[in-house]
Amino acid sequence: MDVKVTQNKKSNRLKWASLSIILFSLILWLVLQPSGASKVNKNDIWTGTVQRGDLQLHVSAYGRLKSKTSRLLTAKSNATVDEIILKPGALVESGSVILKLTDPLISQALSEAKRSVNQSQNQFTQLEINQKRELLAQKAQLETLRSSLESAALEVNAQQQLIDKGIVSNIDYQRSLLEHRQLTRRLKIEQQRIEQLRALHIANLKIAQSNIDAQQEIQNAAQSQFHALTVTAGITGVVQSLSVEIGQSVSFGQQLALVGSTDELYALLSVPQSTMQQVKLSQNVAIDTRGGIINGVVSRIDPVINNGSVEVEVVLNSALTHNARPELNIQGKIDTGLRKNVLYINKPIGVEQDQSAHLFRLNQSIDEAKQIKLQFGAQTHDKIEIISGAKAAEQFILSDMSRWQAHSTLTLM
């Protein structure tokens, strides 16, 4: 009996030893075997190849084309929008009608002003007729005096020849001389009256004309207000915005529409603050209007940051594209420099310039990707410089691999 117990104990120890060896081998195999979490499908990632060469740096931004010459159309009086002829986006000439307004008070004022001008002109005409009649009467009286004076002169001359013969008395002769002198003085007075009458007529006509001019100014002002009810573009360009609707009441000075010239445009780009330090004055810019490229130069940088962006003004120095117009949405690419003979790659997701990051480098021969630390430098919109950690022709995973950062190696399936 003692022998059997000893054999059973030995047999149990052998079984447990065998199970321990098997269990240890299984755990070791599981540890050495890549886990399911470190396996990545090749179709779920996108990769890029490290290249060496010159890297043209640029900053991309979005914005709009703006007109250098704009005309703000405002209401010249209180009125009501009666008709909208043209809407935003319409091409216009200087005399193109955009809006029509109505105001009964202006129409009434214009009618009254025209009536006042006609009355003043009629009064002027009547004054001229009366003056001519009065002047003719004075001239007729002057002619009568001249005739009387000529008759008196004949009388004096005849009596002078007869007085020596005693035919005419000296008293009659002296009376004739007195009458002649009186008529001569009256003639001079009458001539002076006519001159004064002419001067008076001229003064009265000036007063009447000034009254006409005053009434005409009132009419011109009313006419100008009436014409202002028909709102025209004033310049050749495009209607950029319209601030009113049909039937709306507008007050004096209220904005009605904005018209921008299509001949002279500039670009206004909104550059992200994160890349703003690369932008400087006089840098070349390519403006994409989706109808072609327009070249330009950075001319002004707004010092104010608005919603994380800075406005950059670009002067256009090449021919405009066929679709260029004010307020057109555009994309701009600002050339910020050139890095010669550097390593670069398409910009991986989550990587920023002048920072380090871990990327998975591909090993095509064994379908494996190993995590490598890289130091990055300057970047463009879609490319970034590699300062250290990579060599030309090496391939890296560019997709978002944040969920795999705990793994040093990935297996590609």
C-alpha cells in the first residue's frame, strides 16, 4: 500500500510540471505574438515619401476681391422704395437705374417751383413791355420838344433879321429868345430823364432777373431731389449690395446700395494668425479666382487680429480673369520663402511646423511600420520640412495615428 501512494504522488507532480511548461509557453507565445490592436489595414491609411529638393514655402488664405473705387448710394430725402430694377451682381454703367423711389411732397414741391419760375418769367416779360412803352412815351415827348426848339430857333433867326428894319419889336424878339432858351433847357432835362429812365429800367430788370434766378435755384433743388428718386449707379461696375426692399420707407442719408468698379480691383485675404509671422510686405501672391490666376503683391497688413485671422491686402499687377468682380470669393497663395536642398514630405495630420512628432516609418519588405521621432521645420499649405529623423525615399504613415501611439511597431495587413 505504501508503494502505490508514492507512485501516485510522483505521477501528479509530473502532470503539474507538464501543465506549467505548456502554460508558460502559451503565455510567452502570446507576449511575443503581435496583438490585434497593433494590426492596421493598409487601405485605412495614406502614406507619403520623403523627398529632397527646393521647398517653396507659402501661406494659403481665403478672401474676396474688392473694388478700389466704390460708390455708396444713399437716400437724398425721405421716400418709399417703389421699384427695384437691378439686384446685387448686376453689371452696371454710370447711368444704369438701380432703384426708383417715390415722395409726393417732392413732386408737389417741384410743381410749385416750376410755377413760381414761370410767374417770375412772366413778370419779367411784362416789366420789359411796360418799360419799352414808358421809354417810347418819353422819346415821343423828347421829339416834341426838339420840334418846338427847332421852331423857336427859326423864329429867333427870322426876328433877328427883321428887328433892324423895325418890323419886329425888340420885346417880341427877346420873348422869342427866352422861349428858345427855355426849350433848350427842357430838352436837356428831358434827355437826362430818358437816361435816368434807362438806368432805372436796367436796375428793375436786374431785380426781376434775380427773382427769376432765385426761383430757378429753388426749382433746380426740387428737380435734383426729384431726379434723386431715380437711383443710378454713377460708375461703371457691379452692384455689390442692396440694403432695401420694395415698399420700404427710407430716411435721408440711409444706405440704399453699394456699387463697386470692376476696372480696378484688389484682393483682401484673411490669413490665420498661426501662419501670419511668415507674411511680409512685397511678397508675391497668386490669386485663384476659379477662372484663372491673378498675380499680386502684399501691400498692407492689418495690425488688428480679428477672430484669429489677420487681413492682408494684395495689389493685383497682372490682367484680371474673365470672372473677376468685386466680392468674388478667392483663394490666395502667398510665397513666403524658399528652402534649398532640404528634406520634406506631405504634411502629416496633427503635425505643426518647428515641432517634433512621432510617425510610423514603413518597412515594405516585412509589412511593418516602426514609430520614429522626427523634427520638423517650416511648412507650406500641404508640405513640411524635415530637419532630422528621416532620409530621402523613406515612407511614413501620414494619417491620424494618435490611437496607435502606445505601440512602437505596427503590422500592416
